[in-house]
Amino acid sequence: MNDGDVKYSGNGTTRRDFVKVMGVAGAGAAAAACGPPDTGDKLIPYLIPPDDIVPGTNVSYATLLTGAGPEPLTVHASVRDGRVIKLEGNPSARTGTALSAMAHSALQDLYDPDRVPGPRQRAADALVETTWEDAIAAAGAAVAGGATVLLTPPAIGSAARFYQEWADAVGATWMPWEPLGLEALRTAHGIAFGLDAIPTYEINRSDHILCFGADFLGTWLAPVEMGARFAAGRFADHGVQARFTFVGPRLSLSGLKADEWLPARAGTETLVALAIAREVAARKADGRAARVEGVLAPFTLEAVAESTGVEAGKLADLAEHFAAAQAPIALPPGIAGQGPAATDTHLAVILLNYVAGAIGSTIRFDGETVRPRHVPFAAMADLGRRMSEGEIQTVIVAGVNPAYAMPASLGFAEALANVPNVISLSPHADETAAAADWILPSHHELEAWGDGMISRGYMALAQPAMQPVFDTRQREDILLQVAAVAGAAEAFQATDYRGYLQGVWQDLHGRLGAEAPTFEDWWHRALSEGGIALAVPDLGDPAPALTAAAANYSFRAPAAPEDFSLVTFPTVQFYDGRGANRQWMQEFPDTVTKAVWNAWVEIHPETAGPLGVETGDLVQVTTAGGSVTAPAYVYKGIRPDTLAVPLGQGHTAYGRTAVGRGFNALDLLDGTPDQRSGSLAYSGASATLTATGRRGKLVIMQGHDYDLDREIAELINIHDVPNAMEHEIDLTTLVEAAFDSDPQSPYRWGMSIDLNACTGCGACVTACYSENNLPVVGEDLCGQGREMSWMQIMRYWEETEDGYHAVHLPTLCQQCGDAPCEPVCPVYAAYHTPEGLNGQIYNRCVGTRYCANNCPYKVRRFNWFTYEFPYPLNLQLNPDVTVRSKGVMEKCTFCVQRINKAKLDAKDEGRLVADGEIQTACMQSCPTQAIVFGNLKDPASRVSRKAKGSRGYAMLDELNTRPAITYLKSVTHAALPEGAHGTGGEHEETAEQAPEH
Amino acid sequence: MATAEIEVPSEGLPSLADANRDISRPISTPYKRYWLLLGICGALIAAAGIAWTIQIRDGMGRAGINNPVNWGVYIVTFVFWVGIAHSGTLISAVLYLVRSGWRTTINRTAEAMTIFAVMTAGLFPLIHLGRVWYFYYLVPYPSTRLLWPNFRSPLVWDMFAIGTYFTISLVFWYLGLIPDLAVLRDKFTGIKKKLYGAFSLGWTGSVRDWAHYRRLYLYLAGIATPLVLSVHSVVSWDFAMGVVPGWHSTIFAPYFVAGAIFSGIAMVITITIPLRWAFGLDKYITTYHFDNMAKLLLFTSLIVGYAYGMEYFLAWFSADPIEMESFRWRASGFYRGPFWIMVFCNVVVPMSLWFKRTRNSLKALFVISVFVNIGMWYERFVIIVTSLAHEFDPSAWQVYTPSLTELTIMVGSFAWFFFWFLLFAKTLPVISIAEVKEHLAHEHEHGGH
Amino acid sequence: MTLRHRLIAAAVIVTVGLPLVFLGFGGATLDASGQEAAATGTLQEVPVRLDPIKERNPTGQTADEAIAAHEDATEGPEQPIPFNHRFHSQELQMQCEYCHGSSDQTAIAVMPAVDLCMGCHRIVGANLEPIQRLRGFYDSGEPVPWERVYKVPEFVQFPHRAHIRSQVECEECHGKVEEMDRVYQYTSLKMGWCLDCHWDVGEDTDVATDRLLIEQYPPPETPDERQPIGLYPRRLDQQYGANRGPIDCFACHY
């Protein structure tokens, strides 16, 4: 929990001295019980008390996460007694307290039991312990040997400057690299506008979003920010909502929110974009249209309809809509759409935006978005070649994992073996580290200093939130020490990176001018706020002019694959594979397929049928790059001539959680780069599919894909929003009903969940895991239906007239006013609190499990076993929440520990809990703010107003359980079949079915 | 007793002395067979004990149950045994009150069966508890926490219902034994004499004794009779009180009671036939008794069959799509196997009892009764498991398959039951000597019809 | 009527009547208290005392005696440093909060940092053997591993903060620590013991407080308008009527 008071590290980290404060949390601290250092019956006081920390309370430290997915996030690390127990978005950030699932699970990366505990040296085939002195000395000698390459993640800020200076000092080459990079997008903008820049996509201002494959709500560019923008553009209650069209061979997480889907053949998004652009140009017939007339001329609807596999009619309708839109925006292909001609596709989309007038209005080059530059995939491939040819003496790999993230067919790993000195600075024993001669483990981000330009003009500062868990060192410090040994000490004034960082910030401070505060104050403010906004003199031209090069660009027609075309895509849980060592991510059901702990091959029913393949059957996919055998997932959100496989699994190293799960999709890629940008072609490879006839293992966390008109997941057409009142919750009855809550109590806690905003990104689920000490049970138990997640995002299909639409349904305890679980408990372990919650008292529970049987929402979870939190994962446990043991029922408590704390705080100030003061973990981390929590007895509270809205309904309300959770129906532009949800008709009969009505 | 209207085959009636001898003959040094059977039962019980120990150590995960199917074989077997326990009271108390004489030779067995069945059933609520070491939380006692059980919970009603039933059955059974214990006391010498003597409470067989005995027996029969209805009604409410489609039904109480009697009678038949053969009691337990039991079996089978039909009718009549889907799936889904086994064993097979030839063939009767026992176990499985597996929220649908631990414990429960029964058969008269003699005396007077 | 009859009558009257009379009075007193409880007043500002000043009566115990007393004591675990509470609070007149401060802000009881001890013991009693051991800990940078005396089960969330702010005196749970040479567990920490206070007559403080707050302090429009009144509206029995801790299970078990 966040106490609201943000601290800064001031002079070093002694005040959060790790071992010494462990276990100070005595009374009621669940975590103090397990794992070394176990202080069981001892009370260990501070040696020297920190002046600003009260033991047993949380302190938040503002810091920066750069490794959590595509966007850097400023976070508050909640520290309790010396250990980080929770991450929350920095409220002052643009995205507020929202975070992504990956960001939350960074904690499990920090406390990964399989981190490299100290420096290691290769002896024969094994990595054996060694001392830092030897390791540094060896590394220094190696670097002094010359022909050194330094591989790091891309960076903006002091780190970038540092790595460059370091490389220059020791005569090495610095190669910042990002596997899922944006090189194609940059190149295209270079061609189109002569700008090496990433624009800001203001989809919140758009009324027609046309996406050519970018998974912008999940894994592309800035999912958390884009999620917020996406939700902001959906005023369904006012009948206004951006139309969302998705073009591409496979419906991604983002695609599932689309109103309509044009399943274009992989690689032909280019043609669709150009054809639409041509139509739009024809309609606009303005100066811009005239400029690109020539390029677009050949791409008539009829011409492209054939090769794209989309009827001309649909294209025409789309063009019609798009041209008519006030503020249209076309989003580029993301990773999944990044084929062998990625630059062309990007350029085509840019031309479309250009003619549609999106450039400068919804797509701005003077926006906040900045992303660090990095070398393209082609450069890495070339490095591989040079390594195998023995041109490279030393490779220092820090924070990237090329041995895994480069297609196997390029033999990068083998090439690495050919390098005399491979030095890994990775905190994890990943594939690259496993191949290294020396491992000098560096800190996790949360243990380290750093900074970064996260948006234009905003410099975020990263500070250590806790003492290192293992014997590791700051990555840059290691490099400094290595440089010193290599005889380049004098190149740096600073002896450690913190000094270097402050040096850089001294310069920044110097630019502020006279009226600036003293550096100390300024620095401390930056530390406590998480960063500093700097004046940006020149924002640049929002709508740069189109270059002649682009106006006369010659687009290459994509080669049609002979058999199937393969699409590889990143997922929110694993991204490029860096999430695979985190149990929370492995157990988070993929939002599209609901599969856990595995990788799969997505096949269209029409393709699977003739082969007799069902979900879970093993199929073999073969490409020029290689071949894998994996369980199939029959998915209708994909073209019949396309196969899709997720990235990020199939690790051979990287810890117990990651190793041997699924397969590595990159094994299927032959590593063809896009000619112009040098980016890796993640899609478009031609593949063959054969059924093995064997049954594989694929655990799917969803029993049935349709809600069978049971008023569970509801979808309505946008025109029905005003008259969709049938389900409105009458709050007065809800609140005043006899046993909903104690009439004396001013509170009745409730929640509203807007299904129209929910994108299924999973941030809430992961936040719940970290707040409520939820155990991870593993693949087998998941398969037996024994997962412990208090919150599940169900994915239901709803039929529309020309297809189907997915509704994501976050399902947690509904805290019913008249709960079926309560009367059946023989011992009052399940009971009703004065504030309307369904209490669950672990120490009273005897485990009859009757409550779970009787719960219509199936949100209760039983501890079938006592689950382990192997050290140091147990350090993450939240002391405010009991760790449950075998034989006990548990479920969502609406974060009662936060409620109780807020009530104490309020009483101290002699007031009631204010609206918005209590944030449940899920609400807090929702990028789209789909979840709102509050007091239903306060008619002015946000939740009350939301619940009263015309889209509100109670799940399974015919049971009259009077849930405290009101769902707001999802809204689509697509026409719905007669008598479907929201459109009158069957509600009369449901009313009859519910006798209590 | 007004037994005149009852037709008893009178030829070859044994003398009263014979009765004493024949019936108490089994109570003597057992054969090897007996020890063998006892040993097998003991071994199975031990296996089940080990399985349970492991389950307690590791957690309920050892069983196959999951979310949503939180109740499995344990509760199924629990209901099964409670059902078995019914015939006892029915035959002894109800048939006693309605003066149907044919009960005399089987009531002792039936009552013993009741006691042992309840003893078996009572174990399962404990076995299925997630934290059995806190089972006493369910018991109403003044704790320092000032906490009581939740009397709104059917599980608590259950505890009381079964507790009462066990007590009454035990007393009723013991009372019936007293005169026979006296007979045994007179038969034996030494330690046995002392033991039987102690338990026969100084029974003299005087007219006064008999008068009191009759009076008390009548009263107890009166008290026990309503229990026949109450116990299984309460057990059925464990389910009927839930919202689960397939459970939430008003016909459950009568439906379960009928089913219980059905299974109870079947078990009596299954046990008495081998018993009769083993102890050579042909003269006392005749086809006449089996014929009557078979009729009762047929009758209850019809009721049960009607209930099956009625469940489906109500599901359709409710016009509730959820209820309808639940029942559609029950007959055609993953668990259609158990469902059709249930229908075949409980409804189809017993129909052969319409024919007197079947009713009078002990072999046929034995086979049929075994079928019914199996069918009734599956009936509970179908009701409990299929309903839970296919509930309101389709995304939570999940099937369940029993684990080895569960099956071991289930088999162990049968062993446990027969273990007690074997002990009983060797130490106490399996037929009420007193009542038989009384019956014979009557017959000798009238010399039949 | 003979004497015997009278005697019997008298006996009957006495045996039957007296209990009735007592009952009557009892009932009356009950009623009275009930009315008292019902009388609700407005919220007066009650002076805020976090640190109840207790009467200290020095017993003339010397430091050596104190150390010996700790070591000789039978109850409670022997501490790594023979710290004598009686000595510090009686002889030296120290208040609990001097060492255990900020317990009112957090769930846990705060143990004094070694630094705090050394604040005095750099000079005071520096020659004593235990103090030298203490110094040893301090110099080696190791905290003192005090033996835990009170351990609340892990499924209980016990906030010291709430109790102290409701003016529950330390000694109500910890006993007269100022008279202990070695601290021992004074109370059982069993749930029944908690309920002795929490399940008292009257209404749930939690709910009552909330209700009182609505009457006295309507929810402010904006957070800025909050007027801190320091502690809870305290002694609800005087101001409001009944008073007891929350008995909602969720108040402590979650």
C-alpha cells in the first residue's frame, strides 16, 4: 500500500539496511514467518533509526522501470521494512497509478530465486563461484585486449552518454539493441518526412481508428498510455465512440476490441492501406491528395481485393467511413505485422494518414513520445557473422539476451561460442549468460541508480528502492571498474555511477538559469517526485511536409506464400521473452486464448477441421527456418491460410520457471531482414502444417466461450445505449436491503467495471497477485481447475450480424448483498460485514467448500495444498495480508486491508473516508480506469454515479444476489442480431424468471 | 401379535428348541473363511487409513476435486451410506407398527446394518473437511471466542439429524437384543456367560419383563418412525438449499427418502442371501420374506423412476435456460455414462420384479439388488457432480475425475462396514430368536391354515 | 396460628423475598445504567494524551541490583542484554514512549534502536558488563536480537495504533511493565481475551464512531477542508453512549 508520503534515498541506502530491519514487522506480519533470514522469535530493531521511517508502515520510493515492456514507466515502489512489496504507477505520471502486468511482475524478476547470486566463472562446462576482484580483473584484461562489443538495451539519458563514453574510453563498440524495436517505423518516417522520430498517436481524439496490426493495447509502443487514450475516446454513454477497424491476418488483444475486422492476408496490409488511401484521396481531392496521386494510382480496390483476400465492397465501405471521419487515424503494423517489407507497410500507412489529414492532427511529431534509438536487427545479424569469423575478441552483454532473442537459424549462439571472452552482466542466468565465460551479475532495476528521458522534456530518475537481494553490483559501476582495470580510469571523474549520474544532473541543473533552486533541493525533489520536467526549446513541426521520395515511392508487391503464412506475435505476459521467468506471468491466462504456462499454434477452424485437429492436439509447423511441434489452439480470429505462434517461451536457460515451457517461435524464422530498415520479419514466412495425431497438453483457463445469453457478458450496439435501461441497478434497494450492510454504517463498498473500457491487458490480475499474496500453482494444478487467482478476465464471444465480438469480463467476488455463500457456511467463516462485504475468515474456515459450490460466480478459491514461496520470493509477501495455508477457502476481499487502513486514517482526522481515497489494487493499476471502487451509500461517489448509468447491469441478476459490482455493458458499432443483449426483447422474460423482482 | 392374516408356509416348521440352536449356532468358533474375510476387510481399512493420513498431511489436493466441483466421491459415498442406513429403521419400526409379520426374521440384520452404515457415513463429513483437525468448530459448545455454529447451514442440521438417528437406532437395536442375549447367557458358560449376562440386564423373561419390554419397544418404534423421513430429508437439503441448478429443487426430500429406502432394502437383500446360505437359516428366512422385500424394492424403484422423470419435467417446465442446459448436459454430456448406468440399474432392472419367478429366485434377486446398490451410488454421483460441473458461469465449467486416494477411501468404507457386520454375525444372533419363537409358537398352535 | 406456623411463614418470606428484593435492585441498577448509556451528548474535545504520566515511586534499586533482578527473574525469556524495565521506569522515571515511540502510528510495537540506548549508555553505566556487551553490538554494527515476548498469531492483524489512539493504556495489555525486572507475557492474547473488551455492552465503536462523525463532521467537500482532531472521538460512553471495540471479524482477520 502507498502511504502517500514519498521518500528519497538521500545519502545512500544505509537507512534501508536490508538484513537489519528484516523481521521488525513483528505483530501480524505474515512474511516474517518464512524464509531466511528468519527472525522467528527475535525482535530485530534498527541499529540507527531512519529519521523518516516508521517501522511497520509502507514507504514509497519513486523510481523508473525501463525493462517492463515497450514503454518506460515511472513507479512508486512500496517498501515495507526494507523490501519492496508492491509497485504502483507514479500518480504524477501521465498514466497515473496505472501499470502493466509486466511492470507489476518486475517484482518477481527482482526476487527471482534463480538470479545469479554472485560473480561466476566458467570452469570446464560449469559456472563456478569466483570473487568480484578476479572477475573484474579478468574482464578488464579482456577489454584491454581490444575488439570489444558492448551490448545493452537502448537508453536515453545519462546511461546512453555513459555507455558511449565508456566505449570510446576503452576503444569498444556500443550496440544498444531492442529485439522488438521500432526501426521500420523510424526508417519509414525518415523516407516520408526526413525525420528520425516516433510521433505521438492521439487516438483519444480520433473518431475512427484504423489499425493495421499494431497491438497498441498490449505490446506496441506504449500500451499503458495508449490504453488510457483508447478509453478516453469512448464516450459510449453520450452515444459517441470511435469506430475501430482492425486490418490483419490475426485478431490480437487489441483486435478483440475492434468493431469490424478485415482479415487481410499477412503482408498485404500495405495494399489495403494504399487502396484506402487512394479512395480517401479521391474523395478529398485536395493538395495532399494531388501529391500522392501518382503513387496510389495502381492500387484500385478491385486490384487489391484479390491479393489481400478482402472483398472490394468492404474496403469501399471502410474507405467511405474513413474519409468521412472528423479525426481519422491509421495505426501502423506492430510486431505481428512486421513482414519482409515492413518499411513499405509503414510507409503505406503514413501515406494514408497523410491523405486523410491525420498527420499533424491525431498524429503529432511535436508530441511527448520519445524512444531511444538502437541498432537494427540486421546489425546484430552482421555482428553474429563477424563473431563467427573471429573478428570479435570480447563481447560484454548487459541486459539483453541475444542468444535467445535472435532466430536460431542465424546461429548467433554458436557464433558467441566462437568469441574468446564472453562477459555477461545479466542479473539472470539466461541463455546468453549460460554461454558466457564470466558472469558479473548486475543489480535489478529496483536496486540500481539510473535515469531516462521517458517523454519529451521529462527526465525520470531511478533510485534503489532496497538493498540488493544478492551479491550484485550496479551495471555501470561494474563497467567503470572494468574500465579502470583496462587502464581507462582517467576517462571518468566519477568513481561510481551515482556520482556520474549526479554529474550529468549538475549539467542539467546548470542550464536552469539563475532563479533555479540549489542543486541539492532540485535533486531531492527529482528523487521524491521521480523526475524533473525540463524546458524543451523546440518541439518541431507537428505536421512536416511529405518528401518527394515518399511521393514517388515504388511499393513492392508482397510475395504470396505458397502454403500457410506464419505470424509470430509478442504477448502481454512474456513480451519478447523477458517475462518468462515470472510465475505470475506464466500463470496469467493469455487474454486471447486463455492458455497458461505454454506456447501454442493458432489455427482457424476451417483449417483445423479437415485435418481433424482440435485444441490441444499436437501439430507440426515447418518453415524455411525450422520446425516445431506444439499444441494447436483452434481460433476463429485468424485467417484460414495463416498460422500464429506467440513469442517468448521455449527458454533453455533463464531459471526454473522459464526453462522447457512451450517452444521458441524464433526457431521458425529464417532471419530475413526488411531490406530498407533492417528489421526482422516477424510475419509473412511461408509455413506448412501437419497434424501429428497425438494429443498434447495445453491448459485453457476457460470452460466455454459463450455466455449462452445468461446476462454474464453483455454487448450492445451504440444506438441502443440510451434505451438499454432494463438492467439498471436500483441503488436504493441495493443499499437499504436488509442485510446488504449495517444501516448504522455509513459505508457499503461497491465497484463498477466498464466492459467497454476493459481491454483484458491483465494489469489488475497481476496487481492482485502482488497485493494479496496469491500463490502460483503451476500448469498441472491449473489444468485441474485449482488456480488461485482471485480475479480472472473471462473472454466471451458475442455474435454480431457479420461475425463476432469479444467481451472481456474481469470476474472477482461480487460481494453480494444477499450472498449464497454466507448461509451455507457451518462455522461463520463466510459472513456479512457491517459494510456489506462478504467476509472470509481464514482461521475460522474448516474447509467444507460448500460456499464455493454455492457461489454462482465461481470466484472462491480453495487451498488444495500449502503453496511455497521459495526464497527470496517470500520477501515480496505483503505483511498486511495473511498467507493462507492448506484446507482454507479464500477469495477477493475488496482489499479490506486498504479499507481498514483508510478508515483508521480518516478517524485520525475525524472524518469519513473520502470518495476515491480507497483504491483496490486492481482499480489502481487499470490503464483504462475501467474499474471504479467506492461507497455505494454516498450517492455522489463515482461508483454510485457509474452504477446508475444506463449501461449498468448485475451479473446473473435473476438470482437476486444483489452484487456490489455493477458491470457496464460493452458497446460496439457492429450490428447485433435481433433479440441479442441490450436490445430489449428478452428482458421481459428474464424479469419473469427472477421471482424476487 | 395379530399374525393370523399373514400367510406363512407351515410345513416343516422347526421346533422352538431348534430355533434356539439353529439361530445361535453361528455364535461359535469361526471357520478359516471367516478369518480370511475379516483379514481382507482389515487390510482395506488400513489402506484407506493410510490414504486419509496422506491427504491430511498434503491437503485436499490429494482428492480429485477442484473448483467448481468441490464435492466428489466423499460426499457421494456419504449420501450412499446414509441411504443404506434407512432400511433398518423402516423394517424394524415402521413395519413393526403396521404389524407386518414378515419383518421378524430380517429386522435384526437390518438394524445392525443401520448402525454400521451410519458409523460409516459419519466418517465422510470428516474425511472431506479441508482442516479436519478443526472439526469441532461445527459442534455447538460455549467457546471463549463466543462463537457458535451457523444454525442456518444445512451442514449443521445434518450433524444433528444423523446424530439423533444413530442414537435412536442404537437404543432400538439393543433393546431388541436383550431377550436374545438372555438366551445366549443361558447357552454359554464362563466368561461368555458373564458378558452376555451383563448385557442382558438380568432379563428373566417374566411376564412383567415382557410387558415393559413390549411397551418400550412400541414407544421407540414410534419415536424412530419419523426419523425415516427426517434424516434423509435433511441430507437432501444439503443440496436443495443451494442455488446450484440441478440441486435447487423442492422434490429432493421425498425423492431422497424413497431412494434411501430403495437402496436400504437392496442392501438388506444383498446381505441376507449370503448370510442365509452361510448360516443355514433357510428355515427361518424363506422366499416368503424375500418376496415381500422384492415387492418393496419394486415399489420404491417406481417412485425413484418417477422422481427422475419429474426432475426433467420441472427443468422443462421452469423454462429456465440454465436449468434446462444443466439437465440436457447431465444426460448427454461428459457424465452421460454414470447417468445411464443410474437409469438402467435403478429403473430398468427392477422392472423384472413384476414377475413372481424373479422375486422367488434368490440368485436373480441377489444380482438385481447388487445392480440397485451400484445404481444408487451413481445416482448420488450424478446429482452431486454433474450439477456442480455445469453451473451458472460457462467459463468456469470443469469436469472432475476421482483420484486414487478417493477411491481407496471409498473401498475402505465398504470394508469398514462389512468388518463390523462380520463381527456382529459371529457374536450376536442375526435373527431375533424371541420374535421367531413367538411366531413359531403361534404357528404350532394353529398348525397353519 | 401457632408459633410454628409463624416461624415457617417468616422463613418462607425471607428465603423467597430477599432474592426478589435483590433482583429488584439489580434490575433497577441495570435500568439506571441503561438510561445513562442511552444519554448521548455532543462531542467535547477531550484532552489528547498519548503518554499517560503514571505515579512513579523509586524503590532505591541500584543498577547492579537491577541487572541481578533481571537475571534472577523466573518469568519471561531472558534477554541478550539484562534490560530491567522496573529500573528504567521507576528509578530513572522514563516514560514508555521515550523508547517505544511512534507505536501510535503503526501496527507493530516499535523496538528502540540500539542507537537510542547508546544515546545514554555511551557515558551512563559504561563500566557495567552488560552495557559493554551492548556497546559491542553497536560497534560491530549488529542490532540486539531481543527475545520476543508477545507474538500475535499471523492470521490476526493487530494495530497498536488504533488501540493507543482509543486511549487503551499500555498496561491494560502489557501489565505493569514498570514493576517487571524481566518482561513476561502478562495477557493470554487469546481471542476470548480480546473479546473481553471488544464484546462489551453497547454498540460497536467502529460503527458508532462513524455515525458520530457524520453528525459532528459532515464529509468535507474537498480534502483540504479536513480538520484533524488528533484522535478518535474518544470515550464514546461519555459522549455518545455505549462503547466497545469492533466485533466485526474482518476488523482483525484478513
